[in-house]
Amino acid sequence: MAPLAPRHLFVGGRLSSALALAALLSPALQGCAACQTENNIVDKEPGDEEEDVQPDPVPPFTNDWGLWLSAGVMSDGSPALSYYDATAKGTGFALGTVNADGTVAWTHEQPDGYPDADGLDPGDRGKYTSLAVAANDEVWISYRDNQNKTLRYARRDTAGAWTNGVADPCAGPTPDCGLFSSIALDSSGNPVIAHYDAVGKHLRIARWNGSAFSAVVADEGVAPEGVEGAVADVGQFPRIRILNGVEYISYYDVANGDLKLATGASGAYTVETVDAEGDVGAWSDLQIVDGVIHISYHDVGNEDLKYASGAPGGFVAEVVDNGQTVGADTALVVNSGAPQILYHDGRNNDLRRAYKSAELWQSDRVTGEQGALGFHNEVISAGGQLWAASYNYTDRALWFSTLN
């Protein structure tokens, strides 16, 4: 059994604590307690003993599989997952079959990063995976080439065969991009990928035209005013959705400590600030339901979980959970207009869920008693059932279960 992941340090390439993120990325920016109100904060005492909402299943994967995971659903309702295989340093893909007793049987495939038939190892590929499934069950995965520090893609055709390549080489002799990639499919089934360029410190978009990818800068950002030596730094933790031909991308403006939203298509975006109260916007997730944009995200300065809803030009933001060191790695689902948010409890290394009841936010622990969970969270609806996925940092395995 691997030792428990230390808090307030980098774990699995993401920061396990907002405190560490604030210290490393934006030391001059402070949180804002004024944005919290008594009627929208979860009322709980830190350290309360809780029972897990979900039973702890046997981890479905054996090797160190599950970092940077992403989830989707095939046309028959079967769950599909992409993840980083830390054992082989490759991009893994798992296709699940839900059994009558609720357990899931998995088959595993190797889209990229594994030795070929001649034993040639292409290198370390597969961090920051994001997965999208087309209506015809074609699968696309975006991820980072950690050796060349570029954005790559893998494509699974309807016959189950994989091809892969470079989606964005990025600029300059020493690129460093492909971070926090997020993929979505347009109305033609073509992938659009949002990712962070650590050299240019901006948000990039790579777009498939049917035969190849091309890329543009979606937001270059602006340096904060009145801060000597400050530079623009925008585009971390992007999440992209496409609806009716419009691309929606939520992301974190590190330099200014803001949650931002870009809307548009074909590289022409309108950018707005959704929340600027303190240092907010990391680990966002985004859903669009019945014309309403829902965004879950992390308040870095206060180490809280936040949620914003509305439409371009008008959002209402609220604090969901103001416990100690909570709100990273958010995963959002909206059913009948009601949001549910999975997120990391960094104080207890648990996976938690927040939901609204009678217009008030409630919170419970989904799982975590058996180890350090709540990392790289995902939630999907498959076969009429909500499923949650998370990485268990103690067992170094992927946890996957129904979410009641």
C-alpha cells in the first residue's frame, strides 16, 4: 500500500490544497470572506465522524491506473474511462459492462504510450486526459505528451482501432503545453480541445477539421493592475462544452484570481469574468442545461467550494461549502435543474458531494474511509444511474461506484 498523499503538496500533478496553489501561483492575491453569507454555507463542524454514502467496492483496476481520469458514456449506456497508467506511463482506456448486481466488469485498451510490437516505447504519454464519445461511439481522448510537453490525441474508430498524433505542438523551441486538457465534440463530431500553455501562460484551443488539428490562442489574459512585475497568466483548469454550435469554456485567470468564461466558435470568443471575489476559479466544471450555465469551482483564497449559475452577462455566485481545505477537483452534474457537485475534502482526503435541498446546500461524504480519495473526480449518468469516479491515492487505484 502506498503511503498517504501529503496534504498541501503537489499530488499526482495537481495541488492537493488550495493553500499550496495560492502560495505558488498567486502569493499577492488574497481571498474574500465578504462573499460568504449565512444562508448558503454548509453548516458542519470540521472533523465530524461520518459514514460513507456509498459502499466501498473492490477497486476495478489493478495497476496504478486512474490519475487524470475522464469519463464518458457509450451509446448503449456503458461507462467509458480514460486515465493515466502510471505503471507503464501510457494513456489507458477502459470500457465497462454493468452487471445485474450493479458491479462493473472492465476491459482495458492502450491508446498511446505503450511499447509497440517491436518493444519501442514512445515515451511518457497520458497525463491530463479528457474523453469525449460521439453518437456513433467513436472515442476521442486528449492528453499531454510529458516528454515533448505537447498536446496529443487518440482516436478510437467504430471498429475499436486506435490512431494517435499531435493535436498542438505549441510555439517555440521549448514548448510546455497540453496541461489540464478538456475535449468536446461539435455538431459534426469533430473534437475541440482547450488546454493551458505554461510558456505563453495562456488558454489555447486545438480544433479538428476532419483531417488535421489547428490551434489558436483563445485568451492571452491581462496582467493585474497595480502589481509591480506581474504578468498575464490565464487558462488553467479549462472545461469546454459545445451546445448548438457555441463553445463554452470556463477557466482560471491565475494572475487576477478570477473565474472566466469564453463563449463563441471557430476561434472567435467573447471573454467575461464570472466571479472576481477574491482568488477564485480553479478546478472548474461546466454544464449547460435548459439555457442555464452551471459552473462549479474552487475558491483558492478561502479554500471553499463555489458555484455560479446564469447566462453570459449575468451570473450569480455562491459559497457551497466553507469547510477547511475543500473544493478542489470539482465534478458537476445537473438533474432537473438541480446541481450536484463532487469535490475533494483536502483536510480529510475524502470525496464529498454537495447538493441543494429546499434552496439550501447540503453536503455528505461519498467515500474516503478506506484511503485518500477525492482526486480527479468525475460523474456521469449511464443506464439511468449516476456513477462517480475518483482516484484512490492510498491504494493507487481507480474507485468507481454508483452515486445514490
